[in-house]
Amino acid sequence: MTAINIKPKTIELAPARTAQISNLTWRTNDDSFARKLTIIVNNLTAFQVTGTDYDALGEWTDDTIENLILAKFGLELA
């Protein structure tokens, strides 16, 4: 996964924990039996897509994951 540039923004990684980021990298862990996709962002934070939301992803791509991350943290591409 090659980093993509975004407009710098401070995001909340966990309650009361923030980080300034200016690019995104991610890796995923897909557990199709449990219907759970874990997305690890910049090796700093992670979130999961589960259940019916997981089913709705269908055949996801890097673009799908990128859009999920941008939406989750309210980020904009640079």
C-alpha cells in the first residue's frame, strides 16, 4: 500500500488521544466467517466493519477502504 496525500488534519484516535496526520496508509484483517473487517490506519488506530455493514461491502477494493477511512475521520484528499 502506497501512502496517499491528504490535507493535514488532527483526528481523534481514541478518546482524549489525537494525532496530526498528513498521509494515510492502512492494512486490513478480513475475517469473513465472523463477518468482520478490521482496518488499521497509519499503525495508530483501527476500526471495524461488521455484520450487515460488512455484507454491504461486497467485493471491496483499496478505493472502498480509502473511502471508508476518509468518511470515518472526516478527511479530505490534498
